[in-house]
Amino acid sequence: MSSVPTYVELFTGFRSWGWTSEGITSLFNRTRWTSKVAFEAQCLLATDLLSMQGAALTPEARAFWDTQAHRVPDPSCTCGAYAGINMQHVIDVNYTQFGIHGEVWLWGRLYRHARGWRAQ
């Protein structure tokens, strides 16, 4: 896959996707997934954070909201691209009942969580 950065080691995960008339989507937030194109996760709270930073009236408030910014994924947030540990894990959590399931390559920051992995 030429669209995957070559300067990092890839990590294999497994996931399920939904299918709509527009194509493949994430099961829970309906983010569009395009096959063979690198997907970089975004924090869904980032827009709210920018609003709070812009609405801050004092330097102290702006400084506080500046400290809330983080890279994706972050251990104190739920952001990131989710994937199961292996295909059996996806089956065990009953995600194979949804549309399409298969293998993904994860890169960047990677955290283990209760249902598998969260990655950049």
C-alpha cells in the first residue's frame, strides 16, 4: 500500500464496518472509510475544544483550554481508530454480526483498551 507511511512499523488489527449507499463506514460514528487509503483518526471533541478556546475571556481560561489539546489517540480520551486484537476477538465481541469485517494496518500511537487497540 503506497499510501501508508514507510517510516513506521505497521501493526495488524481487525475490525468491522457498516455498509451504506455511500460506501463503507465506521460502525459507531459513521465516519467514511475508503479501501486502500490511509485513514488518520481525529478527536471528535477537537471542534468543541477549539470553540472553548475561542470563547475563553481571560488569559487563564485560554491557558486552561490550551492544556486540554492532545494528540490522537490519547490515554485520557476515547479518540482513535479502534481495532480488535485478532479476528477471534472481533467474533467474541459480536462485531461480525455487522456488515463487513477484516484486517487493518495500524500505525503511529497505539494503546490497548478493553476491546482491542486504539491507534492514530
